Amino acid sequence: MGLFDKIKEPIFLKDDSEAERQLTVLQKFRKTATEELTNKLDEEIRRVDAGIFGEKAVRYELENSHIPMFVLHDLYLEHEGLTSQIDYLIVTRKHCFVLECKNLYGNIEINSAGDFTRTISYGRSTKKEGIYSPITQNRRHLELIKEIRSAEIGNIFLKAIFERYFYDTYRSIVVLANPKTVLYDRYAKKEVKSQVIKADQLAQYIRRIDSEPNAVSMSEKDMEAMAHFFLQIHKQPNIDYTEKFKAALEEACSTAAETENTEQAKATEILCPKCGAVMVLRKAFKGPNAGKEFYGCSNYPRCRSIINIQ
């Protein structure tokens, strides 16, 4: 850090969160929701709330890192039909970090193939489940950023240089925000292991990556310009967070209506006085009652019971 540098601490250029808005919408919707939706809404609210808690834990670590940086929280990027929601984008003097925050319950294991497995304990029993790789998720964020930044460069030669050294400047971090989570990465490949850390290791991790001998320093002006570039291309997502619950409610109402109609139909059915089967409306084709309608047992010919219509 230079003697006359103006930036001494983290600067949060964007600190709001779409998850906060989602939580507010869901909580408001729950107050008027039917009993059928309450459990589903509560589950979704707990999930969103856990994500917010994890992102706040990351914010605390960044805020108290005392590292000169620009921080943008919850970026939503679009480019040629592709989208990315980035938890944190951090611009330091030497790198741009794309951070994926995971507040996962249970312990996380990464095997030699890069697969992520979560183990959750319930008393004496345990449950193992595979989870989508946050490494892959973050890689897609980086690829979209690469496409966006590359499209801004008109010179073919400069574009080729940018794409060649892109991953020297832009780095992926996956942060496990739950302090109780135990990370088992003994058999993970080095390139995967180096991207997954606990929240309390975040400041140390950024300092270590920025201290790499080949890292190129940016001026404060360039740092700010990069941060503002991403801030300007951020899109406010237009999402109806209650839509899927409304659809579930409509389906539940439709099922209830069908059930009610079926019950009503059953209530109006005429049953055979002999065997109890449903009586069917029929018409006589011969004999003295030809042309007249009557009810005949649906078990005919095993049951020949009839009810004449007066």
C-alpha cells in the first residue's frame, strides 16, 4: 500500500440484497396464505434466511479485513441470453474475486473427482447427499464475466491477450459460511482445494493470493473503474417470488374441486339393493316395457337386479 493511497479500507459500492427483498415478499405472502401453503412457505423462508445469514457472515469478514478493495454484493448479470447471480464481486489492487457463499448445514466432503457430498447428522443416524458443485457454479459466473469483458474490447490483439490471462486476474472463491461445517478435502485436487475455504479464512486468503509474485497491481483509478463497470451492468431481476406458491395453490384447489365433484357424484349414485354395485341407466328394447328406461345393476349378468323408473 502506497503512502498516499486514498483507499485504506473496504468500500461497499453495492450492499443491498435481492434475498432480503425475497424474504420480505415471502413473509408478507405467508400472512394471507392458506394452510396448505404454510409449510412450503416456511421451508422456503428458512432457506432464504439461511442464505442471508451466510452472506452477512462473509460481509463481516470483508468489512473487518482492513484490505483496500471495492465490494459489490449480489450482482445480477445478463449477456446474450445467459445470466449469473454473483454473491460477492471483490476488486482488490491485484485481482477480481468472484465469491460464492454457501451456508450449508452438515459437513462437506470433496473427493478426487471434485464431487461435493454433504453429511447431515440426525441424532445417531446420518444422511449423505450429493450437492451441485459450487466450483462449477462459480466457473460459469467467471465464463460469463469473461464474455462480457471481452465484448468490450474492440482490438482483436488486445482481446486475445485479455482472454489468455483472464484467469490470472479473475479468481474464484467458494466460502463455507457456517462455522459448524467441517470440510473434508484431503483427496480433492489442488486446484479445487485451493478455491474452497471457511469464512474466517477469507481475509487471509485474499492477502495470500494478492501476494503472489506474478500478480500485476492496478491503480486506485483502475480498481474503481472496474468496480463501477460491474455496478453499471448490474440488472435488477424482475422475479415474482410467490409465483410457484400460487401455482401450487391453484393445483391444490383444482384437486380439491375434482375430489369434491367425485364425492358429490358418488353421493348421488344409486346402488343395487342386492349386491351394492352401482346401478346403470338402461333402456328396454323389447317386451311390454320396450322404450322405457330403468336402472340395471352394473354387475349384470351376475346380478340381474333392476329398478323401474316410475
